[in-house]
Amino acid sequence: GVKISFSSTGSDNIFSRPEPTDESGQTSATFTSTKAESKKISISAGGILIGQSNVVFEPGKLAKLTVSAESPVETDRDSKIKITGFDAFENIVTNDSLTDVKISVDNGGSLDLALVNLTNGKAEASLSKTSTGSVNITVSYGSVSGSFRVVFTSSDKTPPLVLNQYPDKETKDVLPDVLPYLEFSEPLDVSTIISDNIQLRKYPSDTVIS
């Protein structure tokens, strides 16, 4: 019999070793691949190309869901959620336009869609929140799930004003055990109360007291 060899374009390809051709001039081999794509198979005998064939490997069934979203995002904007489905070999399930994926959120987040349909393996939704803080997104289909956290920050660009303070500016002969305070026009974000923003200084040298 004649020894036949097979090769293919693309990646992640495996051919079984074919036997030499039988009395009828035929042989066979098994071709597997974990990469979903179009491939061209070439068949050679004695180093001479004797045939070619095109084959398309489709993604397998849904085995993994990933979710991502814009973060951080200000409270006056929506965060766009992007969901992608993959098979067991990390191929996007582009052949899946039927699966309904459930979306859930916590901590006061609000969705425009709680159920989305994968289209060519992908889907989108929008998340909003009226107050600052984080929101955990969970997407699921049966036992397959994925998660992501979005942080919402303040959209308020107007800094607070000092309404009252004690002691008053340039007050002299203040007792060492005085408890100074500042009263602002609105509640402060705790994360912004740092030494760069609020400082105790000596008078009249205006040097920072560490």
C-alpha cells in the first residue's frame, strides 16, 4: 500500500496516523481539533499533493461565562455590561444565539435587562446606581456562571463649603486642649479626608503641624 500523510491549516490539530492504502487504494484517519475555525486539509502521497478538503470546526456547548463592565463609573452614568460565552476549549460560542443568561446585582444596583439572549456568543446590558459604592454582577446559565464588581463614584464636582469653624481664623490665646472642628455644607466622602486636604498649621509661620 501507499503511505498517506495529512496536514491542515489552523491550530490545535491532531491527526491519527493512517495505515498504508489497502487493496482498493483506500485508507482513513481521524482529525480532531480544539480550535473552532475553518481549516483546509491537505492529503499527500510520497510528498505529492493528491487532494484537499475544507472543514469547519464549530464551538462546543457553553461551558464558561465571563462578564466585564466599565469601572469605576460615576453615579450619573450607566456602566455597560459585556457578557461572553465560551466552550470548554475557550472558543467563543459564536454558534449560540439561543441561550438566555440571567443577570443579578446587589447593593442597590439597577439593570435595564435581567435576562439577555446570547447573540453569536455575546450579550450586553446596562447597570446604574444612584449612590456611591460597589455593585457585584453575577451572570448565570444553569451551573455556568461568572462575576464582576463595578465601583460607582460621586458625580458631584462642586466641593463642599466650610460653614462654621472653631476656633475662628486667627484666634489668639487658644488653650492647648482645645477640640477644633469644621462644619461643612454637605457630608464628606470619608476617603477624601486626608492630610493633603485638611491640615493643622502654626500661626503666623503657616507651617504644618505633624
